[in-house]
Amino acid sequence: MSDTEVPWRSDASLEDVLSIIELWINRNDLSHADPVELRTFPGSLHWHLRRSGISGTLELTVWPAQRRIWMSRRANRDAPWIGELPDEFFRFMSRS
């Protein structure tokens, strides 16, 4: 598994972060179900991001209590389409 920690701007609210995430997901033609909470990170929001009709899953977690955002690539869910998306997301969040 590989994680990419993503910056949470000091002036950004949770609503700001979620809006930026939704914009990025839509721009990259990704689909997802409603987020779930990870037991190990109470109050977190966790998504499985996918491309329709193609195997592979990219995980995205937001943990408001710690103001943390990260993406995870798991070996058993990796796919070529994921490629540089974690790095692109990092840059997008840094600029937004």
C-alpha cells in the first residue's frame, strides 16, 4: 500500500475541502458511493474512487478532527488508470 498525504490549507473549512474534492472527482471522471467512516479514524470520511467499467480503486480519506487528507493505493486494487492521480490531486489541493 502507498499513501499520499495531501495538504489541508489552514484557511479551508471542511465544507471547502469537500467542495474541492467533489470538483476534482468530477473533473477526473471518477465515480464513488457515499463516504463511510473508518473505525480507526473516528469521524473520518472515506471514499472508494473508481472509473466506470474499469477495474481498480483509489481510496480517499478525510479526517476532519486531525485536518488530514490522504489517498491510498493498494496493490490488490491498483490499475493503470490510477497512474499519477494521487500526485495530481496533491497539486490540485495545494492550488485550490
